[in-house]
Amino acid sequence: MTTTPLYRKPISTFWWVRRRSYLLFVLRELSSVFVAWFVVYLLILVNAVSSGNEEYQEFLSWSAGPGVLTLNMIALLFVLMHTVTWFNLAPKAMVVRVRSRRVAPVVILGLHYLLWGLLTAITLLVVLR
């Protein structure tokens, strides 16, 4: 007895673009590539600084190129998206109890953003001084 294979409708390569939730999920996963790029970029910077002034100046001129600037701007946007989506997931992933009462998710979320803003302000004060 022979069996005929079931018909399976072909799925588009970009099936995930049709629904906002799928699109955000894929973009968040893609953002991890740009987080990795920032790690590599910072390692290259540390290597240039530790190798002396000439290497550091070469790094600065390479970093000022349009390709690296564009890549870093795109990476910054993806890293910000990655951060925001991570913070928005934090209240679902963390169960914090104070005096045997669960802390409201909005408090956890608010504290994440408050701490992020505080650390950003401190970093800007140090860098722009």
C-alpha cells in the first residue's frame, strides 16, 4: 500500500513580519548580534589603549569612518531596544517579596528604569566632565 504525502502549504521566508509580536521577537533576537558587536568594539578599544598612543589614534580614525559610525548607530538602536524589552520582561521574570507580600510589577519596572536613568546620568557626568 502506498501513501501519498500530505500537502503542506509553503511558508514564506518572512512569515514573521506579518505579526507585530513575531516581528518584535525576531528583532530582539537579532539585537543580540549588535550587543556582541559592542563587546568586540570595546575589546578592540581596550587593546588599542593598552598598545600605546599610535594604536589608539589609529583606532580613533578607524572609528570615525562612515561604516563604523553607521554600524555603531544601528547597534545603539538595537541595544536600546534590547534593554527596553528586557526591562519590560523583568517584572514577569522576577518575583520580589517584601514582608511576605509580592511587590507590584509596576514598582519593579519603575525601579529598573530609575536605576538605568541614574546610572546614565552618572556616566554622562563622568564622561562629559
